[in-house]
Amino acid sequence: MKIHFCGAAETTTGSQHLLEVNGVRILLDCGMYQGHREDQLRINRDFPYFDPKSVHCVVLSHAHIDHSGNLPNLVKKGFGGFIYSTHATRDLCQVMLADSARIQESDCKFLNKMHKRKGGEGSVAEIIYTEQDAELCLRRFINIGYEMAFPIAPGVTLTFYDAGHILGAAQVVLDIDDQEDGQHKRLLFSGDIGRGNNELLKDPVPVPDVDIMLMECTYGGRFHDAPPRDDQSFCQEVHEAMKRGGNVYIPAFAVERTQQLLYILNKAYRNGKMPNYQVYVDSPMAVSATEIFRLHPECFNKEVYNFLFEERDPFGFEQLHMVRTISESQKLNHMHERAIIISASGMCEAGRILHHLKNGISRPNNTVIFVGYCAANTLGRRIMNGAQEVRILGDLFPVRARIKSLDSFSGHADHDELLNYFRATGGKKQKVYLVHGEKECSAAMKEALESCHDGEIHVAGLNTVITC
């Protein structure tokens, strides 16, 4: 059995791990790489490390674009197998992949228009796939519930375990009877692991009897400043921001983060802890994703499950406005009243948040609150790191707005939480490969695991192949 690391190795985007066993190729995740525009186009468009036609099936850990976002292009390039996911992951992919295609088309048109306006020739951006490609991709999904074993290839059985990260997120377990060496092996791909004690979701489920482990280390060597469910700090930051007389812009992933914020704001309004500020969710995909959340109570923790049946709607309240159309979005830039504007994407690499930042980041009375992780080389990371000037949609803007970051909302387990997750995972774990972490994070997690585990610990390298 061989594993080829084709993405999210010493970086946190573009998750793709190709397993070769019993004469077939199984792709774990097919994420979109996010970073410098030129690298992003080349890597996502071309699949430089394998031929999509050679892949037997895909196993998808969850719906985030850095794990699912290049599936339509995989199918477009000739992949003809099945894509296995949980029910909620498939439903989220239905809106997220189509939204990804629309964002590509919109951003390309805008960037190429600006390029020509400045005297440039040709195009500076191109789309990788269309909405129709996304729809064709969805026809290949097969949905499996948590902890239900399902054969997917000769000698390979798949089981999903709850990862507690986003709605439907799963740890991927493959029970393999390796025909080459005659051994039985249990491989665990962690996907992305949640912190536990999430506002909405259940805790990650410990997986037993693991022999080989591909483990994410996004927060290796890093620690969250606040525990989960630090609702009070968020509400205080909103109050402080509103005192400045401007708007609050919250770049937030359309899936999970937006729904967390809505649930917290809902409770704050109901309990009289939040003044009558108007809240706008300006992301068609976030609006659709919120509707999907209501369809999957099986993923909720006990508190939200009970809220759903006692109060009816965890994600709706009087002050909330769901924005779908472009004209409605544009009107937000001309409002006279102060407002909370939640918009995707969380890393500020695409979507309507770019237009809000373009109009608001240079105004000192505005506040931008980050409530999640931003990968290296993204606009969100540059703003969080204190850049004095940033390029947004082709133009430079001074950063004068107040910038705040709250990590209690992070969907990723931090260093200690990852160690607790590793200890809770059962089995010998003879070989561990660290993925989905930047170089310094991977190195820190490797060092920590070596101090508490006797098995092999390796940092996965991009475009490397290992034999298990």
C-alpha cells in the first residue's frame, strides 16, 4: 500500500492524499488550493501529481472548499468513480461547489475588467469550472451515515466517525486487507478535527484500533486564547465596535462559522444582552447553508437539538436580514445606521466580503472582526498580521479600520486539543503522518508526539510517496 501526498502537505490548503492499494487508487479529499493567484490557478487547474482518470473513487472528509473545492474539476478532467461522503456533507457541497463556480466567474470578470481598464491586454484570471461542472459532480456522490461500514474497493471498507468540525465532518477510517503483503491494516485520516464543546456540534468521536494515521496539525504549536463558547467576549467586541460609530464587518466561512454566530446572536437578543443592532448575512451560500443546517439535527449537540424542537429556529431572530441579491448587497455600503455585516469568505480570498472591505477598511470608525483561521498568503492573514496597506480586487487600500481577532470560534483543535485527540484515538498507531499544517506547525506537532508516542512520526512532504 502506498500513499501519495498531493496537497495539504506542509501547508493547510488543497487537501489531496492518494492511496494506492489492491490495484486501485483512492483519493482522500479533493480540495482547492488557496494562495498566490498564479500558483492557485496552476495547481487547481492541472492536477500536477496524478491523472484524474486513474482514480477509482474519492472519500470526502467534509465540505470545506480546501477539502472539496476541486471535485468538479476532477470530474471535468475524466474522473468516473463515486464520491463517498456523509449526508450533510453532500448537501453542503450542493451549495458550496456551485457557489465556488459563481465566485470564480464573478471575480474573473471583475479582475479582467479592471485589467483592461488600466490598459492591459488579454486576461489575468480564468475560471477552473462552471456551475454545470459542479452539478455533474454531485451526481457521483454516495452518502453514508456515521459509524456504518461500507465496502468501496476490493478489500477496502469505509467507516465515517464524527469529527466535530463542521456539519457532517468526518474522520475517515479505511479497513484494508492488503493483498500485496497479506496484512489487515486500519488507516485513519483525521480530516479536520474540532475542538469539542462546540456551540452547535457534537464532540469528535475516538476511533479504535488504528494502525496508520494521517493527522491534521493546523494548530500545531499554537494555542487558542479563549476556550470554546466564549460568547461574552464576542458580544463585548461588538459593543466596543459599535461605540465607534461605524459598521462591524465579520469575514466568516459560510458554513459553520456563520451559523455559530447566528446562534450566539440569537441567544444574546433573546436574553437581552445585545442592543437592537441589525445583522446582515451577505452571502447567498451562507443563507442556503443555514437552511441545510436545519435539515440535519442528527449532527447537533444536545443543547441545540433541544433548542430546535423547543424554540423552533436556532438561526433566526427579528434583527436578522438574509441578503441574497447583488443589489441588496450594494445597498449595505450606503446605510446610515450602524450594522453587523457577516460575509464570506472567511479568509477574504473571494466573495462579497471583498467588496465590503474595499468600501470600509480605510474608515477608522469601522471594525473588522476575524473569527477563524486564515491561511498563509491570504488577504485575511495579511490584515490580521497588521498590514498597513492591502490590495483588494486589484486596488491598494490603507488599513485604518480597527482589526480584532477572536479564536474561540475556531473549528480547529489547537495544539493541546490535538494531543488529547491523538491520545483518545485507539490502537498501536505504528505510523503517523502529519498533514494540513504549515511547516512550523507540523514540526511542533511532530516534536510533541515524539515525546509521548513510540511509533513512527513523520511530516508529510508535498509530492512524496510512502509505503505502509
